[in-house]
Amino acid sequence: MPLSLRFAVALFAALFLTVTGRPAAAQGTPHVYLMRGLANVFSYGMDDLAAKLNARGIPATVYEYGQWEQVAAQASAVSKADRGSPIIIIGHSLGADAAIEAGERLTALGTPAKLVVTFDPVGVTSVGAASGKFVNYYQSNNGYGKRLTAGPGFRGRLVNRNLDSVAALDHFNIEKSPALHSEVIASVQSLKARPKPKPAPAAPAVAPSSQAAASPATPASATTSGERAAAASSQKAM
């Protein structure tokens, strides 16, 4: 790298640290916003999931469901400032309803969420004008959970995971399942920016071979025998 370019990069990094007090985040680092449900006390699986994500170096924060509009505005602003970092919204119960609404709002703001995960939505049953992938973990037999459908204007991908057969789960612990947490974490990690492959090293230059090196020398004995044969033929012709 030329000296002048190295200086410019170092100067930019110093200015960034001076202004923000932190190093620049890697391009493409996901930001996860998790929404609790009713009364902000029944969805502490969201806190557990956020802790697991943060432990893996993925920024994750928890909100109550009534803050979804502020969350959508904040997520959009952070993504734009962070060079288009992926947005992930996760919610449980009323927080799941809020996650869907936030996903629709983010699309309207021009920064659609890459992934929206819902655990047992209770009031919202369809996804409207939104992009991105929506994954819904739900039980239709626990008195609360709802299956989601694609509504008018939906341009994303919708996956419903029916968990009616899992007797150990109910509406109040579905968002605490370690197995489901592992699935969600794997999905979030798959959105992390992948480093560009390193260019293949250039092939070493090969010096052109000389004609003498390319063609083995003719043995002296063979040349001598050929000359004697040619001489004998000349003598007979005479």
C-alpha cells in the first residue's frame, strides 16, 4: 500500500475513534432487536436469547412490545449509518405482533429487515407489505399462538413452524426453548458478512528455454557413425 494511502487510512481511523470512542464496526454486522410481550414480564426468554447473541459478538438489545415504532426508526438509522448492516427483529407473544409491525415499517423506511422471528404471535395473523424472511414458531393448540399468512404487498419469504406436537412447550415458555434459540442463533450468524476470498497468488514467471536446453545434444558417437556411413556410400557411387 502506498505511504500516502496508509496515512489516509490511519487518519480516518483516528478521527473515527476520536468522535465515537469506539472502533468502526465491521461492514455487515447484524443488529438484533428483541421484543418482550405483555406487561414486559412474560417473555424473559428474549433476554436469555439476547445474552447468547451478545456473547457471540452480535449486538442484541431487548425492548417492550409498545416500543416497536421507536425500534423500527432506530434500527433503520443504525443500519444506514453502519453501511447497510442487517436488521433482525425477534418477538414473543405481543412482542411477536410488534416484530411483524416493525418489519412492515422497516420496509416502508427503505431498510427492510433481513430476518423477523416470531414466537407465538397472538393478534397479528398476516404479514403485510414487507420484505425479508419471516420465521414463525407457534402452537395453534395452546390457546394463544397463531399461524401467519402472507397478506397484500408481502414480497418476502414466510416460514411457519408448527410445534403443536411438542408437549413440553406452551405459550409461556416457547420463547425460552434452548433448541429454538440454537436455530435462531444459527440463522442470525448466517447473515454475518463473509470475508472476500483472497486472490489466488500469481503464477511464477518462467524464463523461456533456450533451444539448446530444449533439445538434448546429439552424442558424438552417433554423429561419427553417420559420417562414416555417408562416406562409404560416396565411395561406392564413385
